[in-house]
Amino acid sequence: MGPGPSDVNPRVLNAMARPTIGHLDPEFVRMMDEVKSLLRFAFQTKNELTIAVSAPGSAGMETCFVNLVEPGDKVIVCQNGLFGGRMAENVRRMDAEVVLVEDEWGRAIELQKLEDALKNHPDTKIVSFVHAETSTGAQSDAEAICKLARKYDCLTIVDCVTSLGGTEVSLDVWGADAVYSGSQKCLSCAPGISPVSFSGRAVEAVKARQTPVRSWFMDLNLVMGYWGEGQTRAYHHTAPVNALYGFHEALVILNEEGLQAAWERHMQNHLALRAGLEAMGLSLIVPEKERLPQLNAVTIPEGVDEAAIRRKLLQSFNLEIGAGLGSLAGKVWRIGLMGYASNAKNVILCLSALEAVLSESHAPINKGLAVAEAYRVYG
Ligand SMILES: *Cc1c(COP(=O)(O)O)cnc(C)c1O
């Protein structure tokens, strides 16, 4: 129950144990086509260029930046947590100019600040932001940000690593241009795959580049020779065959459950966890309207050694929760309720285990209420 990797669904592990076949085997190519159409479903998009990059979420991020950003371009990066900072670093390494629009960690991105930056920098080419900040548990209004960026004729790069499968991601409704996600958060697949989706406008921008893409491996002009439509698939790199079996299965599972049902399940378990934590006297740092159901940043009670509590949870209950990052280090725990791990059993285990170890260390909490309050939410 940390910030990822989440528990992998056993069906996914079984799929990954199938025999390895060739990356150009017709059956494998057929499965790749299914991965692409299942991804279009998950992202809610008709984007033709919707594929799985053969590496973790960070490689999906880099694929978006390295293909769209050219030296000298101006890119607005909205930063309200750790992952926005990594976006800015990607832009710098492309010899492009970053305009940083900062918000407090634990809050959503403020639209007015972004609009001010767009007005002050009319030559901006791209606006980039994180939809679901895993470092803080805050979700931003992706639709409003994408529409604002488009009003100023900018492309958007959107990080949906933690949102995909957990909360609504709707690329075509948002009008998002380049989007990346990851396999190991709410999709509950093993780490190592990063889906990306590029709009028609984004594809045009890649084609119109004046300079070559500064990465051979992530250059979509080359990658699409392998992932693109048609019979003439050519070797680019050896696809991680078994990882893709698992990823395919994870998408099939999401399809069986349905997007709406998956989002509702994440929300209900979040509400139960929150009821229990609040009954204990703990609180979530993100304001209610900006909260992610799949990542709960919780205050640490006065005088508690937060690392010792996490260690005890792991040793005594085989339960992992996350530490705070960056400016929230030492100030919060991050409790994940992602994908397959978002269930009532985990909520009850987490609350009772946390109460036990906090009581043992004489933390100032209310005892004996949390599980009952959480259970009430399930009605
Ligand atoms: C986990 C995460 C990433 C990076 O994904 P990796 O698979 O660890 O490379 C990027 N952005 C966000 C918001 C994340 O939560």
C-alpha cells in the first residue's frame, strides 16, 4: 500500500509466465494491436499513435519531451510536487527554456497562475503538468488546464502515471496532446511498461521538427516502424515480450471491470480509509476537492518516529506504506490504494495495523474507532 508498485494481480503474473515468443511473431503482433486498442479504451482516445514504451513511466515522460521539445523552445512546467520537477529537468536537458509555474505541494495547479504565465510568455510552445501528483496526493483539473493551453495555442504534455485506471482520464475530452502513464500504479501490472498517446497535432509537431530527436531509442519516427499499423513491422528493439503479456492482461482486466466501476471502487475504498484515519485523529493534507483516492497523504502524529512506524508495519504485518518526498519528507505517510490493492480487506488491515503500532509507541491517537468507522462506509 505504498505509492507504487502496487500489488500485481495474479492473473498478470500468470500471463507473464507464458512462453516467450518472437517479437515479430504474427501472434505477438496481433497482441500488440490489441494492446493499442485496449489502451485507446483506457485513455478514452481515438489517437492512432497510442503505444506501450518498453520501459518504466519515466521513459514515457522522456518520450514525450524528447519528441516534442527542440533546442530553444519555451516550455511552461507546472510544478506542485516531485514529478513536475522532473519534467523541468527534461526540458533543460533538451537545451530548451523552462518557465516554472509553482504551486504549493499538496495542492492542485492554480489556473490563474498558469494563465498569467501564458500571457507573459506568448512564445510558449508547450504546457506540461502532472494530472495526479503521487508525491502529494493532489489531482489537478486536466481538462481545464488543457483547454487553457489550447486557448494560447500551446501543446500539452500530461503525466497520467498515477491517474490511469484510478480516476477519470479522458484524453479526447480534455484535448490533451502527449500523455504518458505507467504499468505499476492503478493498472496493477509489474513495473517496466509506459503507455503513451499522441494527438494528431502532436504527431504533426514531431514531423515538423527542424532537428533530429535527441534519443535514438525513444525517437517515435523509428519506434513506429515497429509499433505502427500494417504488415511491414520492422525490428527496432526487442520488445519485452513477457512484460507485454502482463500489460495486455492488466488492460483486459480493466476492460472487464469497466472504467467507471474502477473509479468508483477507488473512491469507495478511499472514503473508508479516510473515515478510519479521521476517527483515529489523523488527517489528509490535501483539501477534499483536490484529493486523489488512490494516494492518501496522511499527517504524522506529534512525537512519532515515522520511519520506525513504517518499519514495524512491514516487519509485523508485511504491509508497506510510503514515506513523504521532497518538502513533505518526514511530514506525511503516503498510503496507496491502487488498482488490485484498492480493496476493503487492505483498508481494514491498514487501519488496524496502523492503530496497533501507533498505540504501542504511545502516539496521541483515538483508539478502537477506526475499523468500525471504515466498515460503516461500506454499509
Ligand atoms: C511513478 C511515477 C512516475 C515514474 O514512473 P516510473 O515507472 O517510476 O518510472 C512518473 N510520474 C508520476 C506521477 C508517478 O507517480
